[in-house]
Amino acid sequence: MASANEIRQRMMEIQAAREEAVGPLLDVLGKRQELQQQLAALDAPYGEAFVTAEAGGWTIGELTALGAEEPAKRPKGKPRGRRAAAKKTSPEPAAPPAASVAVPSQDGSGETNPVALGSASG
């Protein structure tokens, strides 16, 4: 059985190897965070430049074909495209078609007369 000192020594070796293994990740993580902050700072100017290009006559398809991605956030107060807002009008409900019902004759002849429901002539 190993002594407490031997176990402690082995634990310290394992911990040192783990710290060494995470070192490169921490370096890259710091650089990555800096680049993400720089990229976030460019979001607003990029969105404005994209909208300016659209206003100058470029379509989204043309800009993306050139390699410019559509911005995730567009500047506030500027519409996305030149589409006019379509006015929504609710159509008036159509009257249901008149149904006819066979009504037996009152003279006892057994004949039926078709009468449209809702008509005043029945």
C-alpha cells in the first residue's frame, strides 16, 4: 500500500498534467473573447452599410452573391425592403346559398312544392 506522501505526490503530478493541458485552451479562449467583442462592435456599422447598399439599388440576393451576409440586426427605423405594406381588408361574409326544401302540398294531393328557405314566397 502507498504512503500518504506517495499518494499526495501522484495527485500533484496528475494535477500539474491537467493544468498544462488546459493552458492552450485558456490562451485561445482569451483571444476568442477579444475577437467576439470586436465583431460585436462591427454589427451596427455593418448593418448600416448593408442597408445603404440596398438603398443604392443592390438586392439582398446580389449582395449575398458577392459574399456579404445579410446582417442579423438591421438599423432601427429603416424598413427591410421596398415592399409597400399591404392593407389588410376583411372581406364581407358571403350570404350562404339558398337551400330548397320540399314542402308537402296543403291540398292533400301528395305533391311536394320546392321552396327556398328564407324566401317570403313559401
